[in-house]
Amino acid sequence: MEKFMYPSKTMRITQGYMTGTHVSSYAIDDGCDNTGRSSLNAPYSGTVKQIYSQYENEVFFESDAPILFADGTKDFAVTMFLHQDSPMAYGMAVGKHYNQGEPMYIEGGRYKGKNGSLANHVHMEFARGKYVGNGWYKNASGYYSLRNAKKPQDCCFIDDSYKILNNNGYVFKN
């Protein structure tokens, strides 16, 4: 059984969950290695279920099978990525399969349909279960959030190869 791995090998969390634009959600922003465009890897083997390209290039990625979450949960997983300037990076398309650890997403600054509107980063949210319907709902603060979302540190493992620049105080299981 695969472990749910954190998608970026360099962690630099620039906004945590339940704060700012992430109020009422477990979403985080990660600036990765620097202000460039770092690559993110598939956190588990899975398939792209949906891409919304008109706004922030939201990508919904679902595991092929149940995986092990850091809190001990064993279930399917869904990860939502936002802000890539082009969802076509790495040939991304609905139905495209990625093996765990394979490059699949590039951080960017797309916001409200315009590239370069934000500093380069990736907005991520993690959830248990399968992708259902449109995958998200409007939360109490008026932002979109994944159904069955969980805290990032309850989902993702890291290992000794990860470079931690800012974990925002969250403790990830090694």
C-alpha cells in the first residue's frame, strides 16, 4: 500500500490552513524552493479527474486505490492543486495517469484567469475518499473547498530527502 507523500520535495508553506483566504478550509500554499516554478510530484499513483482551466487551473487528482494517510487512515485520496499557469504541463489532461513520485504539476501565479497575477506557488488541499461530482463546495467563508478535506499533516508523509524551509509549525510524519 502506497503512503500519501507530500507533493513538493521542498516545503515552504507561505499560508497555512484556517487563515487568510484559507479560512474554513485545510488548504495550504507552498512556495516550494524559491520564487521560480518548482515541479510537484504525484503524491500517490492516480488519475487526473477534472481540470478547470478558466480561473486558477484547478486540478483534481484521485488515487488509484486506497492509500495510507499519515494519521493511519486507509482510503482513497483526492488532492486539489491550483495556480499552475498551464494545465498542459507534463501532458496533463483528464484521464492522465501518474505514478507516485512522477512530476505532474508546476507552481505558478494564475488567478482569476490571468497568469502572473500572484507570486509563484501552489495551493493544495487534501481529502479522503473518491472524487465525487465537481469535487468541491463553497464553504462558510465563501471559498471553494474539497469535500472530506483533512489537515495536510494528517495526510502526507515526508522522508529524509525533503528540504524543510518553512513547515508553518505543522509536524509531518517521517
